[in-house]
Amino acid sequence: MPVIPEYRLDGKVAFLAGEGDGLTPTLAGALVEAGAKVFVMGPHQPVVEGGMLEAAKRGGHALGLFGDPADPVSLERALEALLPLWGRVDVLVNNCRAPFAKPFESVEAAEWDETIRRNLGSAYLLSHRIGREMLKQGGGRIINVISGLAERGMQNSTAFCASQGAVLQLTRSLALDWARRGVRVNAVGLGWMDDAESGDPEPQSDLLTRYIPLKRKAVPEDLAPLVVWLASDACAFTTGQPIYLDGGLMAHP
């Protein structure tokens, strides 16, 4: 991915927390290609290894640690590995977004709590702990990768939609809290994602894509340039904003 000079991340350190949704390797590769060092954390070993391997393929510097980003002990261990080596965190990419689908009347209290813990809890903990490092150093970028269901409801997905709406409000409110302290906080709202690494340029014919104005699902390569821009110094006057990467879905009434 060509990176224009204004979007370069040379000398910056990015903390990438991800679930097993296939986005972590592409995001790690894009961040190192832009010049950042990348630390990958995730609750599944293949997520961490995939991000580190992709960074290495692109000639970048990457570290990683297996652990739950919603667990304060695991996060502290990750920072204990990162900070002595690299000394700072300039960019936080929170891609912790665990789906959960079930009719609301059947959702058990433990399932509700776990959905909120994994989605909102990880966003809170990552922003709270890594944000303190950013405040100490005088600035940083926080990027929450959320679902477009933060603003649109969906049947049988009440718990997940509620968790995504909460992360969106965390994004907006935290942006106001830290606006004058050099920390920019934004979100990327995803629509339907393709599981493939690269998409078919021809319109897809499945039932979902007929509702998408651009007639295809997003692929990880659609997300990567936007994350790099949000992480860069070029994104100096954008904060508290959700940017929807959904092929036009949010334009529907």
C-alpha cells in the first residue's frame, strides 16, 4: 500500500488489539508499511502470530503477546513487554469486537455480561490504561473499530448492538475529555465484511450484498488506509467521529 508522506508513521509505536476476525494481519502490515513499530495483542494465538508474521513480511518491527485485552492483568503484562523496549505508545487500534446473536428474551445474564465485558470492557480498559501513557507523553491516537450496528439495530442482536453503541459513545465522550491534551479518539464503523483477503471486483450476488449500494462487502484492504490516516499526524483536526466503511449502508433511511 503506497503511503504518502503526510500519512507516514515513522518513529511511532502502535498497539493493535484484535479478535479473530481476519483484520489483524492486514492492519499490522499496513501500520508497519507506514513506518510504525507494532505490538499485537489478542485472545487467540493465531491472531497474534498472524499479525507478527505479516509485519515481518513487510520488513517491519513487531512484537506480540497472547492475552485477553479485557483483562487488566494481561494488558499490564503486554505493556511490561512493550514499554521497556520501545518506551511509548502513540497509536491504539482497538479491534476487539466479539459478535453475539440470540433473541433477547433468551439471553442469559452471564451471556449479556460477557458480551459487554469483551466489547465495551476491552475498549474501556485499553483506552484507560494506554491513554494514560499517551497523556504522559503529550498526545496519541485511539481508533476503535466497531460495527455499524452501533447506530443501526438488528434482530436477535440486542446485546451486541448495545455493546457497540456504548463503544461509540465512549469514543465521542473520551474525544471531548482529551481534546485539549493531544489525544484524538475516533471510530471506524464496519458494515458487512468479506472473509476473503481480497475482494472480487465484480458485484457479488449473495443475499446480503443486494442491500449494499456498492454491491460488495468490504475487505480488510478497504480498512487499512483509513486506519493509517487516523493514526497519522495528518489527522490532527478529526476527533470524536465515527467513519463508516460500509459501502453506503448508513445512507439508507
